[in-house]
Amino acid sequence: MLIGEYTHSIDEKNRVSLPVKFRQKIGKKMIVTPGLDNCLFIFTLKEWENVSRKLAESSLGQADNRGFGRYMFGGAVEAELDSIGRILIPEYLQKAANLKGKVTVVGVQTRVELWNEKAWSDYKKGVAGKAGDLAEKLGQVGVI
């Protein structure tokens, strides 16, 4: 399971270092794709296959399914760790998530998220302010 948050920087060659804990679980190759809430998602190859299979099973007859598939797959790229644990983030993905300077790297169970540091801080404050309501909703469906 991928958990925790870390702050790293994107260097002048568009590379960001992943925490050692994450590298060990993700492996040498991974998929980087546009995420939700203005971040990027990083999936292991195995988890990407799971996501791909579930999206492939969704109905092509529904515009939302087609659109989301295009969003996820059209922007996806395979990345590989270099010898010191960095991955290259293509410029179009950096722009999509407004990544520059400091980046927050967040472990979220089966994926890693890359966030603009300020955007992550703001997002986290917003969620913290409504955590009780969210927990109650999750309790109603038996999650908590």
C-alpha cells in the first residue's frame, strides 16, 4: 500500500524524485497520467492494467465513459526510474497539474499523486474542514 506525503522539486530537466518507499513498491517502470482534482496519477504497471480493464469493460455507448477513457489514456505516458530514482514528467503533464518548483508526492493506496505544493495544501485544508461529513457519508454505505 502506498501512503504518506513528501515534498520534492522538479528539476530543470523536468524530473522529480520519488520517495524510496514508493520506488520499492512501484518498480522501475510506471504509468503517469492526468489525474483528478488537478494532480497527476502514477500507477504501477499491474494497477494500470486493472484500471485499463475496468475502463475497457465500460460501455462505449455512454459519452462519459468515452470521454474519461480519452482523458486517462490519451494523456498517459510510461515512465522509468533513472539511476537515482527520478522520473521525467512531460511538459504537457506538468502544465495539466501546474507542477513547478515544489511538488507534493502523495501515496493514495494503489497510486501515487503528484500535486502542486500550494494546490495540495489548499485541497487538504478543504477536505479536513468537511472530514466529519465525508466520514458520515462513508458510514452510511458501510465503509467506516
